[in-house]
Amino acid sequence: MNKNKQIFRVLALTTPFILSVGNVGATNVAPPVNTDLLAQNTDVQDDDRSDQDVVDSKSGSSQRPNGSNLNEHSLFYALTEYDNLFDLKRSLLSLVDNATERELVEIFHESREYPLAFDSLQTTQWLRGIVLSKLIDIDGDTVHSLMEQLDEQTAEVVVYGVMREWNQMYADQAVKFLALLDDGLQRRGLQGVIDGSSSLSRASFIEMGTELGYQEDYLTYLLDRHQLEQDQISLDDIATALESVISKGKYRFHEAQRKAVSFVHEQGLDSLARVLEVFEENSAENMSQTVRMFFGGTQSKLVAAIARSDPEPVFEHLVSLGEPLDVDMLSSVSEVWFATDPEALWNRLKGEDLKDIQEEVTEDVIRHWTMREPDFALVSLDQFPTEYHDLVYAEVALEVAPDSPLEALELLTKTSDWSQTMSDREQSENETARNVGFYFSIDRTIAAATKADPVAAIEWIESSVSHLDDSMKQHFLDKAYQSWAGSDPHTAFEMAQQIPLAGDTAGFEATVVGWVAKSDVDEAIKLLPRVREGTTKMRAYRRVMWRLEEQDRISHALHLGSDLPQHQREEYNDSLAWQIGYREPFDHLIAGIRALPSQELQSRAIYSRLSFTYYLPEMAPKMTNKQLDQFKEFLTDREKRLLEMGRRMFKDRIHEDSSED
């Protein structure tokens, strides 16, 4: 049969899945890891339990080329050596990739002997699928013999489960596999394809079935039976299902979504707008915050479910609904579309009518797949636009950092701008919003890796293998100590003090003190006497002072600053006055100004507020003429004249007085 749009040229089962990413992106790489994430049908799980009780005899151990033996414990060790799905699948792919024909048979048997060691039954069937996918190309007779060893009930469970988790991209191997089976098992396998498919179009399924010898009418019947309920669904049924959940304060909208999907499949895409209106009408204002949070994503999930069989028409229909385009819904459909034909998706997003949302939708697709299947996103790197490869690396690193911190950090070194300086980064951040999001992901990865293994992460940042410029080392170490301070502040403080100071930079104990101050400012104050002199001490004192000001403890902040030498105390008090200038509401600002001990500091706080108002009007609280007049109480005659001059120059940024002022 013709290939079903050869989507992910990723990790052919003859290529090892290695996270040392040097080979990531190479062509002819392995099948993407379980693209079937958009729908999880759990009906098969009861039947799978019978499969768990069946144990077949296996052939003796065989010798690998590297000298290791594949025995009854080999798969067990692969399962227990890793404690997260990312590492597990990587290990299993490598195990299958290096296996001989005989070893593949053993792995298939072992996957049934250790089912509880897997992350889920879906992972068990996924492993069987990749084993059979490789084995079918080696010797179909071996596969046929393997299936004949199973009793009838077990064979049905295995065929259904394997086809449900089969990588739908490899339809040719699926046909070869099913062609070896009798009619009953073939039908069970086809049902598994339907129930599990998130990336096989209706036309491709019919093409697969006809190649196996089934009539198109029968195949269409299977698809229609899967999509439609026996009874007609009405808009009222959908509304009733929504109202029932919302009125009870619940937030599981699966039943309403299921009815809505069936309705649209039955009535056609022209009915989608009416269904969306029903959901919009039931967005009650009296929803609890939790219910509203979950309800907010129901429409996006709905269109994604509708798009499973053929995403492109759903995408175009949403675009045809006109402005403003719903980015969330278009992103949800795009996430499905990427799994079937990424090239077509990216070409469509280049359209002139989508230029304003192209970047946002692309980033949504990347984040969806990196969160759901980081290993799949990584080996599918070439399927993303080149200019977004850095973001893919960063998002995958962020996702795997809690379980594989050093591997996450190594991934970051694959980004194109990794060796830049801090000034380069600041310039890049000013160029596009995408760069801001990318750098934010990197900083979060540093924090997550440090939380998982602080000593290893910090040693890696400081080492030559990080390939970091000194300015970026300082930046990332600061992020690392922030993260460490959140979990173990006292150890973080002790370790920070052991790092030699570089030039006029501040020691990282100031970072720890600042983080501690966020949760317990009095505890942070206890650490201050141990902070090293100079820039480090000034930064630590300033961060504690900011927290005291937030708590309206200005007198405490002033008293704390009295411990500093004269020149540092003046700088400290100046920073306090400047911080007070940002206070809101206005009465709170005036109270803060009054608490300052000198007219000079009071004037400094007012100058801070006016600079904020005049130069950042979009961010600053509004300022009225009446409020400006209240500042005169604290100003000298010369400063009052300057105040009036500013009033005239920036009159467009002064608001009308209100009754509340």
C-alpha cells in the first residue's frame, strides 16, 4: 500500500535511541514514541488482565555482540533501572534496537511476564508493537509462529492492544502483521486501530482494510459505529449534560464533549458553530474558580477530538468562522494535525491569513508535544521548523529535568545561542517575544535541574563542559541558588559562601538570603551577619529591605540599614525611598513617604513615583492633579517649581480628579 504521508522520519528501529542528542535530527530515525496520546480508550484494560496471567516458555539466553547475555531478567532490569517514562522508553527502544530475531521473541514473551513493572498497560502494548514492527521485517513466519503459541483469548487481547498502540505511521508493517492472522484476529486488530488512532485518517484506514481484503462498506461501518451513538444526539442533550455538571459544581465535562463530538460527526462541520454556542451559553458567571478553570479548555478539547480522523477540514472550518480567530482552538487542532502531516501544517501556517497567529500556534504545538511526549518531540526535531529547534530543545529539557537533570542540562548546550554572553542575551530578548519565552524555559530548566540534584547541577554549570561564558555562569548559578534556597536554604547558604568571589560580583549567599526573605524575612535577617562584606552584603541587605517595605515595616528597614557603613547606608536608604515610590494605593504611598526620616529621602520617593508615571504610563497607576498637589507638602520651593513644570510637560498623562481622590 502507499505510505500514509511519511510523517516523522525519526529513529528507524534500526537506529539506537540515544539521548546524547548528537545524532538527533538525522534522517531515517526511529518511529516516534507512541503518537497516540490524543485519545486513551481504557476498555481494553479489563481484557488485558487475562493476558497478565499467561506465561509462555521461552528459548534459552543468547549472546549479544557486546558480550552481554539476554536472559529472563534482561527486560526486568531495563524496566527497573529507570523510574520515569522518558528514560524507560529510551531504554526499551535501545533494547529492541540491539536485539537479534531470537532476542526479539524473548522480549515479546518477557513483556507479558513483567506487566506490572511497566508505567501502564499502554506502554506494554507499545513495546510489543515496536518488537513486532521490527520482527515483521525480519521474518514474518516467526511472527506467525509467535501468535500461534497464544491461546485464542490471549491472542485477541494482544492483537487488539498492539494495534491500538501501533505507530499509525507504519501502516505497511501493520498490514503485513494482520495479513498473517485469521479473519477473527484481523477484525479485532482493525478495531484496535480505530479505538487507538489519533493520527490515521479515515481514507488511510479504508486503504489498509481493503488491502487486507475487506469491503469498503464494512470498513465504513466500523468507523461510523465508532463515531456515532445509536440514538440521535441533539443540541438540547449537549446543553443538558453541561448544565448537569455545572449545577453540581463539578468539572468533568467528558460526557458533554462526547455528545458534542458525535453530534458534529453526524451533522457535519457546519454544525460546529452551533455546538460551540451551546458551550458558550453555558459559561455561567456563577461558576466556581475551579470549575471555570476546567471549563475554559472544553471547546479546545472538543475541536481536537473532532479533528482526530481528519484535522485539516476542521482547521479550515475554524478559520472560515472569521475574525477574531480562536488561537486556542486552532492550536488544539494543529496539535492533532502535526501527528498526521507536519509539513502540511507548517505550510498552512505560513498563509497570509494566519501571519498574526503563526508564531503562537507553532509554539503551542511544540509545548503540547514536549510536555506529553518529550522523547517523541526530541527525535522528531527535523519535523519542526528550523527556527524553532532551540525552543524544542529547551522545552524538552524543561520537561525531563526533574527526573534526568544532567541530561536536561546537556540538551541545553544543543541550542544555537548557548555560548552567548549575558549582553548578547539581553539584546536578543529585546528583539522578539519568542526569545523571551525561550530564555524563560532555559532558566526554569536550570531551576528544575537544581531542585532535582543541586550539587550536580551547580558543578555542571561551573565546569568546562557547560561551555558557558563567565557572565552566563553567574546568571545560571544565581538561578540555581534561588532554586536550592527554596528546598534547603541553610545548605545552599553554606555552599554559596564557599564559592570565591569573582571581581566585583556579589556572592550567591545574597541570592539565598533574598529567597529566604520571601517566605520568612526575620529568618533572612539572622543570616545577614554571616554575609561577606562589599557588594555581597549590600545586595543581601537590599533584598531584605525590599521585603520589609512590602510588609509595611519601614522603621525596621531603616533600623536594619543603620548597621551599614555610612556610604552603604546612604545607598541603602536611597533604594528604600525609590522602592516606596512604587506603592499603591495613593494613601499607602503618602504614608510611606511620611515614614522616611529626611526631606531628601521623601523627595526621592516622589521623584521615583513621577518617573514611573511619566515614562511608563501604561504600567503606572493613574495620577491626578489633586494627588500631585499633595506632594508639595514634602518638597522644597525649587522642587515645587519643577513639579509644576512636569505637570505642564506631561499633562496628557495626568488624569482628571475623581470623587475618590
